[in-house]
Amino acid sequence: MTSGGRDVVAAAVEEALATLPAWIADRIENVSVELGDERPGEPGVLGLYQGVPLTARMGSVFVQPDRITIFRQPLERLYGHDPALLRERTIHVVHHELAHHFGISDDRLRELDRY
């Protein structure tokens, strides 16, 4: 899915990260955000956080980098018919996965109506 030759999903991921409030961006530590096509065996997964949330690190200096993967193909299947919606939902998925980096669970995101 491209918009003027530019990938809507990749651009939305960049936008989601670039427009974070400074008080959030300054607290993100040791995280790689990347694009994948689709999670093998789980075609409906839109994003995945892998790592040790900040709330569980207990001051450890030797923590492997966290990894957030945003899966392009399921996002495009669900929302690709509308580039604006694809952009919006991609940004939402990036923010959702970043919430996990900060130790916010899916249950808590549901309570906050942010799932």
C-alpha cells in the first residue's frame, strides 16, 4: 500500500514515533521498532512487543534491547481500503505496543479504553 510512492504503514510508524510527547519519548529506553510483513502462524497479529517492560527491569544494566514489530500485511488487509484509516490504526498499534514497553498490560489498556 503506497501513497504517492511512499509506504503508508512505514510513514505512520515514523509519525507515531516522531509525534510522541517529549515526556514519553524521553523515557523510551533500549527499544527497536521495526516493520514485518506478518507474524508466522498468527496472521491477525498487528503488532508485537518483545522484551522486558521498564517496570520489570529493576535497574538492571544488562538488558537486551526490546523489540516492537509492526506487521504491515494484516494492517493493510484490515484498513488498506482507506489510507487515512490505515495511518490512524497503524499509529494506534505503535502506541499500544509502546504501552507494553512501559509495563501497561492489555487488561489495563482495556480499562483505560485504549486497547
